[in-house]
Amino acid sequence: MKGKIINLEKISPFYLFSLEDYLLSNINEFYVIFYSFPPCVILGRSSKVEDEVFVENIIQDNITIARRQSGGGVVYITPDQLCVSFLFPKEIKLPEDLKEKYTFLASITAKSLSDFGDFTFDERGNIFSMDGGKISGCSGYLNKHGYLHHFTIIRKPIKNMEKYLKKIKYKTSFINVPKEKLKKAITKGLKDYFSITFKEFLIDSIDLSNILSKYKDKNYIFRL
């Protein structure tokens, strides 16, 4: 199978979510997107703003707030972290159950990272270091065309998380490995498991203006 790799740095979350939306609606091969965000707070599909975040602090510190299409918890992300999205066409067979998808893909990711340490994962696809700190969490979104799976690898300590998030469920840890080494390891893990041949893909020709308006809409972001 053929696959495409997209590399983006300090990309707007609105743009990234629009790109994922577009690719998943037109998917005919496997995509991996490696990216980073400016400092931002990302809400899950069903997250209630008042219950989850300190809006005044977010606005005061000029932190971007966005809402993704997938479920899961609220996260605070900084540019040091490596964010990853897998987009699977429906031709690639994955476990039917969503949580089983999480653990299946977390197992592949944890194995890919084995050169950098010993990692375990739970039934939600969270990956932990040996000191019990969470280094990665995931979520996903399924439509009739395929499946989007995304996760973040914490590479540096996250400061000020408690200033923006009201609920912090896990102690966090980090894996101090250069992004390029992590990208190479993750790509190799996917290539070995799924027998995918990857090439880099440039997205300059994709017009996302219509989709962008949805994710930037404050009525969408603050709807709950």
C-alpha cells in the first residue's frame, strides 16, 4: 500500500483540523501528518467550556482555543510537543471497537518508540513511561470514508497546564528525543506493520477556505 507523509510546524489548529476533514472525506490512501501547534488549548467534540478550562486566563495569555472533531479530553499543547495524525482509508482493516482501535494503535506506537525507553499503555490508548507519567494520549474519529487517529508525544515538560485546564487527570512525563528521530521511528513502525511505502506530500494545492470557516467559528468552539 502507498502512503503519504505531511510535515507541518507551528500550524494553526484550525488549519490542521480543516486539512484532516478534507483528507478524510477524500481519502484513498494512508496519510501520516506530523505537526506542532503554537500554544493552544484543544477541546474535544463534547467538551463543555465552563467545566473544562479557565477562559479568562486563556484569553489573557493570548492562547488559541479550538475544538476538534474527535472526542476525548481537553489538552494544552505547546510547540515542543510532537503531534501526529494517522488517516486510514476503510480498506485498511482495524479493530471494530473504538477503544480497541486506540489500544491497537498505541501498541504499534509504543513498540516504535522502544529504542527510547520502556513504555506501557492502557485501555484508552494512553502511553506511559516507566515512572508512571503519561507521555501520550490519543483520540479518534470515524466516518464512512475512513478513520482518523491522533495523538501527542510530550517531549518537554508542560508548564502552566493548571493555569488553563480545570481538570488534570494524569501526571505527565516526557521523552526528550528530537522530533526527527521520533518521526523516523513512528514511520518505520507503520511501514513494518502495514507494509506501506511512504513518500512526502506537499499540500500547497489544497483549498481549505470553506472548511476553515467552520473550525474558526466561535459558535462552534463555544457551543457547549
